[in-house]
Amino acid sequence: MPPPMSTDNTAICPVKMVGIVKRFPGILANDHVDFDLRKGEIHALLGENGAGKSTLMNVLAGLYRQEGGTILVNNKPVSFSSPRDAIKAGIGMVHQHFMLVPSQTVTENILLGMEEPRFFLRLKEFDAKVAELGERFGMQVDPRAKVWQLSVGEQQRVELLKMLTLGAQVLIMDEPTAVLAPQEIEALFVTLRAMVAEGKSIIFISHKLQEVMAIADRVTVLRKGKVTAAGVKMEGVTRQELARLMVGRDVLFKLDKTPCNPGEPVLTLEDVYAENDKGLPSLRGVSFQVRAGEVVGLAGVAGNGQVELTQVINGLRRCTQGQVRLNGKEITNRPVLQAIQSGMSYIPEDRTHVGSSPNLSITDNVIMKSYRQPPIAHGWVLDGAKAEHIAGELKDAYEIIAPTIHTPVRLLSGGNLQRVILAREISGHPTFIAAVQPTRGLDVGAIEGVHRLLLAQREAGAAILLVSEELEELFSLSDRILVIYEGRIMGEITGELDTSANVETIGLMMTGSQYVSGALKEEMNRGGENISPGQPQGMVQHD
């Protein structure tokens, strides 16, 4: 990736925050935080999960009111009562948890934030404008699709298009690359640099330190609500130094793991077909195995069937053809409870709406899979004291930062909510784990912790299917990597995974090339000129 862009506009600060204080019950989220953004720069905001980054930016975006401190926009004090006030001041935010109406179309969601049109929507006209804007910035999405039908990655594109349509001059981007392939990230960075060249300013919240080093001009680091590094220029700063500033200790970016010695197949898919929420084909003849004691990585750009695949495996989506077997037992189109009782755990990509019940407490969320069994269940009666004792042990063991085990999980940061889900799914000692984007939105310290947990399960003999768009994560944890594109497995990489040749090869497969007889070929005919649906793909071996 190109080096970070420099800026000479040091005297002009479109945004300055001085002494910001924000409290929640039992938590001091921002403790007299100072932050300034210069005109025409990309300023990265780093910190652990729960460090106060999103809270600070929610104050700037008008979602929260600070208890203390001042916000200045173009050197004038301002007070925001709502995001609309912030937008009028030229400040827009693309949130980590999307602010979209699921039942409305892409265009309708974008129009919700606009003053015009007032009476006549002229949807066809605005559909065309949205499509044109998406194509211009390389963020294609169907303007007429309902938001609930879109993948997480596509929903994030809608949020970004919405801010661009509203004409924000200061753009706050909370984990904007979490669902993008390497090629898409590069394209996004080109877009950001073009915006900066036009005089816009960007606040870039990310846990991907290599991206921060590639795109940011300066960086501010928060730890436990306080600034530990303010506006540091990126020249000469190393990845290890940034990680140490974030978590206060040295971080291992790649963990040592024992050689893979896989056992018998735990999960087997044979010629699996399925449809997406629109009734269109999403899986086209998928076949593979995951064996005991191995991690199989699944790479692919968001929206190519990964989510549907894991839903078919755990019973949340109907399989129209093919078979799914777990520990030798067929579970195709069987109830979710049967998959759970067969030893399956599921870490979904959408931790808020699928992985948890936001209004319930930490205790209720961690016992969701075990409340039917002793020691929590005594016949039809739940032992509340025992449930709270188990929740307290898991809160400590998984380092869930929250006031009490009675705290609703909707009040937790993204990282702490993920820890709740991991505590529930791993504490049951599963034989198979489907982990979908398990570290999305987590800081480097939390990512290291999740990786240790997954490798510990591998050592214990669990079979793990790791679905991720982070190639570094796949290379670090996987024993084999499969690549999916438009519902087909395009190829498999084994042997020494972390090589530049593999990065390029996987990137090509993620965009439509495939391995046939050990060679990369472009599938020009989606009907399968080179390969028939369901036919196993060729494999390339790097020893």
C-alpha cells in the first residue's frame, strides 16, 4: 500500500474537541479528552475495545451530549442535539453498527437523511443517482434491494454512500474496511485520498494497524478513556509501537501453533446448494470436509455465500440440495437444537442481531445454550443463583468489561459483546466451531486473545471452520484455506500459507479466477464452461 499522505494545512482545524467528558452508569468513557482534526488530513483514532473511541466520535456526531468540554467547528463553539445538527455542520459518521431501516430499500434509507424530496420521491430517478454514486466510488449495491436482504458488507456501503450524498466535509469512519477484500481496501484508500485532495477531512477508526500506517497522516491513541498519544505523526512509527500504545504491553501478531495432525472428519458437506434471502442461488455445489484438530479457513469477499454456508451448516437456512453431516450424523435441514446437541458452536458475523439478545443481561446471554441442562436446570425450574455464578466465572475468565453480570449486552462495546458470545460458544466444549468474522472490530490485544482461544480449541481436538475476510488472520490460524466466489469453492491452498504468492493467488480466486488442474483460469462463463456445478476444484500445493 502507498505511504501515508502528508498535509500542510496544519493551521486549519475544522474540528477541535477540548476536555471532553462523557459518563455512563459505572463507566467514565471519556476522561477530559482532547482531539483535533486538520483540514485535508486523515487522522486515525486507535484504542482497545471500550477505550472510548466510538463514544468520543458519537459525541462529535451528535448522538451523545458530553458532560464536560467543548467542541469547535471551524474555530466556533458548537452544541449538537442530534446527528442532524452535526450533518448541518458538515460532520457525518459511518457507524460500526449500522443505522439503517431493514425494511426499506437502499435508496429509501439514503433519502431518509435528506431535506429533499419533500412530497414526491421520484424513486427511479434517485435509484439511478445512487447507482451512479456507487459506481463512481467503487461501492456497487442494488439501489432497489431491501436492507435486510444485503450482506453486512453491502450494508456498510449504504452507510458510506449516505454520508457522501449528504455532503459531509468531515467524515468519521468506524471500522470502514472490516468487510472488504484487499483489492477493495486499496480502492477505498484511493477514494479517501481523492476526498482529502478535495479538502475533506477524515477520522479513521480502525484496529488494523497496517491500514492505519498506510493511510493515516496522524494518530491519536486512547486507553481507558484517556489520551495516551495525541496527534502523533506517522513517519517512523512502527506497528509494534502502535500496539504497545493501545494496550500497554507487547502484542504477538502471529502465534506459534503445533503442526496439524488432523483426525477423522467432523463436518462433511456434499454437493450443497442453497438460496439467499432474495430467492437467488447462493451456494452452488459446495463440497468439503473439516477434520478434528484442524482449522479450515474460508476466504472470500462479503456476499459470496459465506454467511449462507454457515447458516446451512447450523440449520438456520434450508439446503435445497446436498447433504451436511456432523460427526457422521446427517443434520441437513434439521432443527438448530439438534446441531447444538451434536456438538456445534456458532460465532455469527452479526454479533448484535444474531449472536446475542441485546436487551437481555450478560447472564441470560451466556446461558442461552445451557439453560436446559443441569446444573442450571432442575426439571422445569431454572437455578438463578447457579446461572449467575457461572456467568460471573465466565465474565472473569473471558475478561468481559462490564459493571455487573446483570448489565444488558446492548450497553457493551463491540469487543466485550464478542467476548460474551465466545464465552457462551466455547465453554460448552464443542466438537465443531463455525467462526464467522470472530475478530471483526476488535483491537489487537483482543484479537490475540480470540486467536489463542481458537487455537486452544484446535489443540483440544475441535474442528474449526474459520470464515474471515482478513487474510492475515486466515494465514495465522488456518491449516488449509478454501476460497469461495459466487457460491462456489474456487480452490484450496495448503502447505506454507503466508507467502506473497499465496496472497496474490487468493486475491485472484476471490475475484473469480479458479484452480483447475493446478492452474489459475478465469471463469468467463458463469454457467461453468471450465467446471460443472458441484465438481471439486483443483488444488494447488505449496510445500
